[in-house]
Amino acid sequence: MDNLGNSFGDMMGKERNIDDLISIEISPDKMKASIIVRPPEDGKKLSQKEIVEFLKEKGVVYGIIESNIDDISKYAIYNERIEIAVGTPPASGQNGRVEFHFDLDREKKPVILEDGRVDFRNLNIIQSVKKDDVLCSLVPPSAGTPGKTVLNTDIPAIDGKPAVLPVGRNVVVTEDGQKLIASIDGQISYIDGKVSVFANYEVPADVDNSTGNINFIGNVIVRGNVLSGFSIEAGGNVEVMGVVESAVIKAGGDIILRRGMQGLGKGVLISGGDIIARYIENSNIEAKRDIKSEAIMHSNVICGNKLELSGKKGLLVGGTCKVGKEIVAKVIGSYMNTPTEIEVGVDPSLKDYYKKVRDEMRQMEEDIKKAEQAIAILKKMEMAGKLPPEKQEMMAKSIRTKIHFSNRIEELKGELIQIELRLQQEANGKVRAYDFIYPGTRVTIGTSSLYVKENLRYCTLYRDGVDIRVGSIDR
């Protein structure tokens, strides 16, 4: 340090102007500082102390990169931008979270027996709780860590945000606001981001004229069959031990058919969760999440996530299937070339919304044309001096309508662009067949289509660019 001090003293004695030798750049956010050193006329290198004093004069006192200062003073690095100080960014705190005290990911997959049959009777998916059981609790957020700029000013940190308890039905929050407990005995459900406990409504025999249609806030359990023409609507799950005919079942949670459904073209299943059934035939079914069955025949299927056909048959034949992510089956189509339409890789609800927006735009464009026609006629009347007060009001209304619909169309155009981008990005679904995909099957992934003209076996269909490829089963 004595040598550095003497060198600095000699230079200052000659009234060396450091500002002429060093220029400094400080980033707008004050998180970085860089310097450019010009060669001194006296030929003497800048010392470490001179550089540090220069930085201090400019207010740069935090996050100094000493190794870079050392390099500049030793190796005479001139006319190069050199990072000389770096601030410390603030660290945001972690958000609070909800800790669940029940199994959110309990597998709802039927057990395949040794002989290849699927056991739809012992699914082990019911989670029951008692009144006052703790269902979930809050983990508090953590505080953030402040940062500093190169000018040594503090940068406040953002603390983590507290989580919110997912309050559903038949649950209460404890006085301290930290826990969610059951207010009744029943079955726990996690639907649309909310925890609920549903009481069960049990039908001891068939749903028929003796019971009428059923509409219940909780879970519905039917010990017998659901006959044609009747309906069940439940806020929770619906479980049927017998056969469902051409009936309508709607559930906020899962639909579980221990045997199956023969819909005769009129049967409807709509689930806010999963649909699990031994077989489904000639029906219209829709599940927000997964569908699992041994056979689905001649039905119209909408599935938000995964459609899985397992067991001895593992059969998907006839009808149409729109599936969000993946179809897994043993056999798709039939040796009789039964037309089977499959669409995978795009959330069906998003595609339906896209169509709805397009239809709304077309209707508005027609309404604008009608308004423009009315405006043209009324303007002619106005020019001829024959526009009574009621027609003036009609003119104003038509102009307002045109402006409103024109603005709305511009909004919808922007929305369509966003949806189209999502449809392109999400088009990455797969179709797996552990036995045959027969001719007569049309597979669409995103905007790409493949019409199967010859038997495919043990394969995965996937999208590659604009084409659909046939790969190995484990791809």
C-alpha cells in the first residue's frame, strides 16, 4: 500500500486529472457501473487507489469488482468498456402456500386383474372425513431480502404474498384463519380449486318413476340402475352400481359407473372431474379431466386431459373423440373399417371457445352491414330534407350500433390471435395403440391430419411439424 500511496502522491503532485482519463457509465437502474480508461499522456498506469477514489467521487461505492480494478492497474487495459461494480438485486420472498392434509393425487385407475379383466368394483378412490377434521392449513409467506445499488442505496424487497384457503362447501375456517376444517361428516372433494365436503344421497334401488329425477348438492350413490329418460345432477360425485341407460348424469366431481352405459344415442355424461366406467356405448360424454374405461363404442367423447382404454378389450371404435393430451388404447377402430374420428392435442373447450368467438364476429359483421344500410337510407332522406325526429333517433342508434360492434370486432380479432397461438403451441398430443389402429380411423393432431389406410400396430402417432408420424409404442 505504501508504494500505491507514493505513486498516487507523485501523480497528484503533477496535477494529474483523472476525470480526463476515465469515463463512467451507470445503468438507469443503478445496478451496474462500467468504466472506459484512456491511455494517460504521461505514460504512467493508473493505480488501484486512483480508480477507487474516482469511483467514490462518482458515488459508486458498493459492489466494486476489485479484480477488475487490479487488472486495469496492472495490465493497462485501455479503450474497453469494463464492468467495475454490480449491485445486489432484491430477493422476493416466497409466497405462502396451502398444505393439504388429504391425498390430492390419489390414483383413480381401476385395477387390472391377473386374467386381464378390470376390477371396477374396488376402485378405492373415496376419501371420507369426520366433522372437525383438519383438511388443509396455510404455510406463511417469507419476507424478501432488500438489495443495494452501486450507489449504496437500498432497494426494497417484495415480500411473499399470503395464500388463501380454498373454501368450498361444508367447511369452515378456524378463528386464527390458518386452517380449514370439515363442518360435517362426508366425502372430501377438490373441485375447481376449492375443498368441499359433501354428504351422500343414496338411492337403494333404481332411479326410475319411484325416485324421479335427482338434483342434490352433494354426492349421489345409486345402488341399482339409472333408467332411460331420468336425470341425476350432483354438486359432488355420482356413483352408479348398476347400468345407466339413455339417461343424463351431470356431476361437479367424478362420475363412476361400476358397470357401464348403454345410451341408445341419447345418454349424456358430463363431469367436472373424471369419468370411470366399464363400458360406454352410443352416448355423449364429456369430462374436464380424464376418462378411463374398458371399451367406448360409437360415442361422442370430449376429454380435457387423457382418454385411457384398458383391460381385456381396451377398445375405442366409432364416433368422435376430442382429447386434450393423450389417447391410450389397445384397439382403435375395427377390422370392418368403422369410421372413427380422433382429435387430440388441443383442449376441446379452447377450440369450442375459438368457434364461439368466430361465430360472434360473423354475427356482428352482419349487424354492421344492416346498420350501414339503414344509415345510407336515412342519410339520403336527410339530404332531401325529409328526416323526421323519430328517424333522426334511428340514425343515431344505427351509428352507435356500428361503432360499438366495430370496436368489439377489433377486440375479438386480438382475442382470436391469442387463441390461435395457444392452439398452435398446445398441439402436441399423442395417440398410443398397444395393438391395432384399423383403417377408417382419422387422426387429427392440432392442424395436421392422418387418414389410416392400412393396419398400424404397436405404435404412437405424434405430430412432427405439419405431419403426423408413426413411431414406436414407447416414444
